Amino acid sequence: MEILIAEDNATSRIILQSMLEKWGYQVTAVSNGDEAWSVIKEETSPSIAVLDWMMPGIDGVEICSRLKAIDRKIPVYIILLTGRDSKKDISTGLESGASDYMTKPFDNNELKARLRVAERMIALQDKLNSKIDQLRDAIEHVTTLQGILPICMHCHKIRTDDQAWERLESYIELHSDARFSHGLCPECMNKHYSKDLPDNGS
């Protein structure tokens, strides 16, 4: 799992990167909001981002707001880190589009647990998207004829919506995945070709 971290304090950034790599994550580390945005806005960006709220360039809340406006199948899971701990600040951070919020100084074990939650959420979203894609593919391959079809009692042509008359097999082929091959039933064989059949009694 890839993680982006954005922290302007060099010491904090190095410690956080080392800790995440020890936990098995692949880390991309940047020192300001502009660098963070250039990475996170791409479709191939890491699935998780740990962003400092206050940093040079674009701040973490603004990055969350911008990212929320981008339509993605699996949104980036953002954990916002900040020294602000008032209820208003927490609400502002979450409403901006952050997935989670941690105040500094944070507990390492708590961060690890929250990252595991992020992984589970991303896995569930990926599974859901896969099911949606499968359902969409199935719907695209299913065409069902419904309702009452006006059919001529003699020639068996079907009257279409534009009042034209089409051969039964042409109509069904057009409105379903069925395809026709031609054969000859015994009754029609006797009716139309009996004179051409050999007389087994002779």
C-alpha cells in the first residue's frame, strides 16, 4: 500500500516516513502543500495520504476540498494531522473532505490502527466497484422483450412502434441477443415437400 505524507518539518517528516516504511508501506514524502497537490491530484496517486493541516503552499484542508471535487472510483483516504483540536476545527477538517483527523502529538499505535482502517475501507470500496462493474457488464448483455407484441395471425410479422411490420425473426434479433438458423420441421416437410420424398411403400 502506498502512502503520501506531507509535512513541512523535516525532522517530523523523516521520523514519520521511517516509521511507515517499517510498517511495510511504500512512502512518498513531500515538504509542502503544492508538492502534495501535484502528487495527489493524479489518478495514480497513493491510496492513502497523511497531510499536515498547516504547511507552506496549499494547506491540508484546501487539498481535501480540491480533491473532493474530483470524481474518482476510489477516493484517496486522507488523514489530516494538526495541532488544532477544537470541535470546530475537527468539523472543518472532516467537512473539507478528510477521511480522518488526528491531533499532534499523535500516538504511533493509534496512527497504525487508523491506517489499518484506511486499508479496510479502500479494500471494501475496490470490492464494491468490482461488483458494480460486473453488474453493469451483465446489464449491457441482457435485452428482454416485454409487453404485448402485435403479431399478424397469418404471416406472423410483428408491428413495430413506428407502425411498420417486420418479420418475426428480424424483430427478435434486433431486440435481443438471439440469433436464428433455419431448419425444417416434419409438418412443413410433409406439407411442402411430400411430393419430392421417396415412396417407402413402393
